[in-house]
Amino acid sequence: MTLPTHVQTLIVGGGIAGCSTAYHLSKLGRKDVLLLEQGRLTCGTTWHAAGLVGQMRPNRNMTRMSKYGIELYASLEAETGLATGWKPCGSVNVAATPERWMVLKKQAALARSFGVEVQLITPKEAGDLYPVMRTDDLHGAIWIPGDGKANPADLTMSLAKGARLGGATLLEGVEVTGVIVEQGRVAGVRTTHGEVRCEVLINCAGQWARQFGQLAGVNVPLYPAEHFYIVTDRIDGVHPMLPVMRDPDGFIYYKEEVGGLLMGGFEPVAKPWRMEPIPNSFQFQLLDEDWEQFEPLMTNAIHRTPCLETAPVKMLLNGPESFTPDGNFILGEAPELRGYFVCAGFNSAGIANSGGAGRLIAEWVVGGEAPSDLWDVDIRRFGGFSANRKALAERTGETLGLHYAMRWPRQELQTGRPLRTSPLYDLLAARGAEFGSKNGWERANYFKPTPATPRPAYGLGRPGWLDWVIDEQRATRDAVAIYDQSSFGKLLLQGRDALAVLQRLCANQIDMPVDRMVYTALLNDRGGFESDLTVIRIAAESFLIVTGSAQPVRDADWIRRHIAAEEFAVLTDVSALWSVISVMGPQARELLGRVSPDDLSPQSLKFAHTGEIDLGHARVRAARMSYVGGPGVELYVPVEMARHVYMALKEAGGDLGLKDAGYYAIDALRIEAGRRTWGAELGPDETPYEAGLMLAVKLDKGCDFIGREALLRLHDQPLRKKLLSFVLDPAAYAWGGEAIVIDGQTVGELSSVGWSPKAGSCVGLGYVRGDAAQRVHTGTPVHIDLWGEPVSATAWDLWPPRSAQSLERPGQAGTVS
Ligand SMILES: Cc1cc2nc3c(=O)[nH]c(=O)nc-3n(C[C@H](O)[C@H](O)[C@H](O)COP(=O)(O)OP(=O)(O)OC[C@H]3O[C@@H](n4cnc5c(N)ncnc54)[C@H](O)[C@@H]3O)c2cc1C
């Protein structure tokens, strides 16, 4: 076989992800596309998938993606002439516990808000739709008529044909054995059939994507787990249009297969496939049966569908599928290597997701940037540490098991922890800290009365930890609280052109005196937030950029890719070199005055100013900035002195009501103060106009910046959506993600919710969309759909109203997450 010597775009892997990517690239007009598959198309994981295709996803963009996938699968056969096995049989999801029923109702409200048709139905109606199911123990169910099922191999071959019709070349029996890198970019690949030069490489290698990524130093953190289903002989009452059925409380799903049932699931403790490396010869192969591992699913299935007790089982299929550390797939251009894209790690939803994911990655390749907010699946959410195989294997055992398990609000993953710890970790643990994990960092969520106090059980109502967090909030508002925020991302940009680079990237004025600090938006060409962060000018040509704990890889990538070849500016991730200890509250200055001889009065250390000070025996940088609202100082402390600084503050503050406080308090306080956070209220699809954050933008700063043109264009346009605060009925406890309803119509969703002692109720932030963006103002009554029940709430343009604010600065300051 002779390969072309050069192509523009080369795809590795001929499963559904690779074929969908090729199909969509050709739809976007790319002719010069080559897909290489080491075996035959579909031979990896795709050929043995069950083929369930559902639409419900946790957010708007992911739902849009899966809805598009269904439209594509429904029309593909007509386009290519190759059958896909697509059947719009609908799906029924049942609830066997009251809590699951509450969650299903919330998901249904959200899905409707995202444009998916969902009906709440009774157990009897569920039984009518799915007669072989037992329903006497059900609390309710949801019916999604637009869902369906497909034959994964046929669907993939149909996508492949569509790609070929569009001009792509798909070759089988060619293993890609190496990646050629020149000047920090992909330049081609080595294969078993010779070299091919290319400009863009897309890693669609399924469970091989991690080891294939390593060939070029690209981290693709996924790991295979053994994954099972059974197929039975024919069963009376089972027909081709029988809906897909999911019983998440039993961890199981069903689909009709040749008149019998295909039943599989996500057992709570999964079995990572410890094959290292995965052989490239693993083609059209399966793993050994393991009835012991399958037993919990089988037991639950016999309960839900008693016909399985006697139905002959034709096979127990065990195939490996890749899972990721957070259960979301991996998409985008790798931060390690220009021109290297990834579309892999589908967590047992690759058939449902690949139609849409193939389009998104094709648009990303062609457009040069993510086409919309894809943060949930963005490859840049993972730091290099996530490549560790022991941690990946353990986490895979956990994330597969969580697929159907009840996910409680603020539930933390358990495996691979503790990993990244602040120097204060043991001290805080000894004071009762209950830790959560973000981007591998252990962070105190809240403090229990004693270390031995058990963590309150997860639940859907008012949480057991709330009173402790309220105490932390009160200390912050009325006395002084200390927060360990060492997990902040910290990037140092240095060099002759550092200022010019930041002026081009940041929407706010960065040309400020040394020691000043500014909160700024980082916008894309559409005027959307790529990030929001604070910048401290620590020397004429040196800037410390402080960003959210989850974002340093992403932000560093955004900054680096915008440094022009002729510019001299070097970016270094210094997150692990600096601890951040925040001292917040009206007594903060008194406390700092006891441990520092330096003048920290508001006249000397003004808002958004920083300065090096003595603190105990240490030297630290004090920054007058508060994200929680109110007076306070952030201390940037060399890591090796963090313990000393913390001890000095604790010793000095006892009589001032000093309290340790955690991230739940930070979050609730910033919501109370109306402050937005990236990843919740801010993202690539939100502009500063919509977010009410023009204070992070200086249109007239004297030079152009990315996003300025878009903002000027949008200036007089009506808002597509608008961020507001919502004060809820005091009896209700909400968590975020609830639909906002006016006159029976869903007009948006709450992005964040926290308890506000000042309001005596929950306060939320959320966007209202379309017409509602013009109609909803301070005082407008709305309903929040809380677990399916309407709860009254009042909208506020900003809560609390400006006149009532005791906050040091209105609006936004600092970075939280
Ligand atoms: C039991 C089971 C049931 C499932 N049920 C469902 C379901 O109902 N619904 C759903 O949506 N999903 C389901 N899935 C998940 C779905 O099968 C996968 O997510 C999907 O098939 C992944 O597709 P892919 O293209 O990423 O990977 P693959 O299909 O594995 O394709 C990757 C390809 O890359 C090739 N390759 C790797 N390395 C190289 C190299 N160096 N050179 C050339 N080629 C290379 C491989 O040979 C392989 O063909 C199920 C999975 C399992 C195991």
C-alpha cells in the first residue's frame, strides 16, 4: 500500500470518533483528510458497543451536541445509502428511590430548558411503555421520546462512507508508530507503511489514545475498564421499538436486541483493565467473561425485569472501554504540541457523543479555536500530574461506578487523594478541615467542630455542614477569617514584551505602576470570557497572573499561543512556588498590624495595591483585594514560609474572633456579593455586557485588545442573556443548576447558589435568556424549579442593592476558584 507523502489533516483511529471527525472535516470543506486505522474500521471498541443513544447532558452545549448527533444519525442513511440501524424508540429512565425521583425531575426541567422533549410519567405509564418491567417499587420515571438506539458498527461505516464521499481517504491496516515534531508543531507521522507529512494530527485512538499520546509527549489521561452486558434469546413482549430503559438505582440499562434483551450497566466498583501497554493487535477482540463482577448487575436486573430469571442468556460480553478522571471525554488541541488534537475517552458514551464530538473537533481544527464553551471536555482541564497510571486505574474504577450511582450535590471523588497539598494541609486537617479536591489540590471546604466529627452525610436538602459554614461566613463579615487559597493558578510572565502581550490579551489596563494589581477579563474574538484573572505588576517587565485553581493549563496555553514569534516574553507556571493566605474581615487590618510592623492602613495600602511586608519572621507580598467582599488582604507567601505565616496569624488573632474558613464559605460569600466565577457565570460564550462585568474592561485603554472589536459591535445590541441575582424563599435550599421559570416558561438556569446569612435564605446567580433578558429586573418575581417543585424567588439586578452594600468595592474583584 502506498500512502500519500503529505496531507493537511491526518486522523489516527478508525472507530466512531475518527470516522465522525473525518466526516465532519469533509463537510467543512477539508479535502485533504487521511484517516489511518491499524486494523479494520470499528475493530477497537466501537464494534461491540451496545448502541444506546441519549440526549440528556448536564449543560446546554453538551446537550446541543448530543441533539445534533441524533439528527445526524436519523438522516445519515438517506445521505450515504448505508444503513445505521437507527431507531427512534425513545427512552424511559426510572426512579426507584425518592431522591432519584427528585434528581430526575431536576434533570427533566433542565433538559427542557435546553430544548429536549422530556415528560414526567407515573410508574404505571412507565410500565405501559416497558411491559416487561416491574414497576411496583418505582417513584416515577421520565420519558424522552427523541432518544433511540443504533447499530454502532453500521453507523460508523455509514459515517466512513459519508467521509469518503466528501473526499476523505480512509485506509486500514496502517499503524501509526511515531509523530514527527518540528519547531514545536506536528509535522507528520511515521507508520508501518512509511512517513506522511501533515499539518494537523487528530488522535482518535480510543483506549490507545493515552499511549499513542505519549509518543509525542501529549497527556491524554484515560484508562480502560472492563465493561459488560448480556444478550438474551427472544423474550415475549420485547419488540424492535421497545424503548431503551435505564434503572440507575440498579446501575443497569436495557435495549432490545433481535427480539431479546441486551442488559448492561455500571457496577459500583468497576474493574480497570490492567493491560500495559494495550497491544495494538487487540482488534475485534473481547475479554474473558467475569460473572462474579457482573453478579450485582444481574441481581438488580432480575429484580427489575423478572423475565431475565428464565430467559436463556446467549452471551456475557466483556469489552474494554476508556474512562477519564472526571467522567467527561477529552477534546481539543493539546497544550503540549501545536497542531495535535485529541478526540477520545468517551466513558461508555462514544456512540451517543461521537456524532456531535466529531463536528466540534472538526470545527475546532478548521476554526483554530473551540467553537463554543467546551470547558467540560477541554483537554486543558488536565494537568501533567493526571498522567499517573496508578491514579488513573484507581480513578477509572471509581468513575465507571459513578456513571449511574446517585450523584449528590458537592459529592467529592475519593480515589487518588490526597495528592497536591498546601504546606498548611496537616495543620488545617488537625483543626477539623473537611477537604475537597480541585485539579488535584486538596482544599478545605469547611471546618468541622473537631477532626473526629464525621462528615455529614450527602443529601439533597439543607446540608449538615451549613451551620459551620455560616459561622465561617459570619467571622468573615463581622470579625476576621483566614483562608488557604494556595491552589490558585499562578503564572509568571516576564520579558521585554510581557506588557505588550498582556495589553493585547487583557481587556483591562495592564500598563500600571509596579505593585499595582488589576482584575481583568481575557476575551476571545467573540467577546466571550476565555478567563478572568488578576494581574500584579511585580516589576517593570514581570507580571504575576493569578487565576482559578482549575485553569492554569488552559490560561497558560491561551497566553503562550498568543505570544508572537518575534516577541520576547516567557511564561512560567509558578503555582507551586507561592501559597496564598487570605485574611478577610473587618478585623483583618488589626490582626495584620499585630504581626507586621508595616503600615497596612487603607491610605498606605490602597485597594488593588500590593507591597512586600514583614510578617512574623517572613517576607510576603500583601495585596489589598477581596473576592468575598469587604475588607481584607491576600498574602502571597513563598511556600516554605506559609506554615510560619499561618502560625503567626493564628497566634495573634485568638481574641479577634479569628476563624479558619473554607471554600464553601468563599463561594457563598462571593455569590452574596454578586461576584461571578469562571466556569459558572463566566465562559467563552458570555460577554462582559451579559455578565455585567464591564468594570473588567477598558475599551479606551489606548490600545487594541482581543475581543474589543466584538464588544464595540455588541455595544448597542439587545442582550441575548443577562446575569441576575435571585433571592429564594427562606424555606428552600438549592444547589445550582435549577431552572428559572416565569409564567410556566423556563427562561434560564441558576449557575451558582449559596446560603446568605444576610438574606436569611439562599441567593443564586443565573442568566435569563431571550426576551426575559429585557423583562426581568430587580423585584421581578420568578419561580425556581427545585427538584420538580416551584419555589418563589425574586430577581435582583445585583444583590444586595448598591445602597445597602457594606462591601469594600461593588462588582468584582479577585479570583476565586
Ligand atoms: C460493553 C460496552 C458497551 C457500550 N455501550 C455503549 C452505548 O450503548 N452507547 C454509547 O454511546 N457508547 C457505548 N459504549 C462506548 C463506545 O463503544 C465507545 O465509547 C466508542 O466506541 C469509542 O470509540 P472510539 O472511536 O473513541 O474508539 P475505538 O472504537 O476503539 O477506535 C479507536 C481506533 O484507533 C485505532 N488505533 C489505535 N492506535 C492506533 C495507531 N497507533 N495507529 C492506527 N490506528 C490506531 C484502533 O485500532 C481503534 O480501531 C460501550 C462500550 C462498551 C465496551
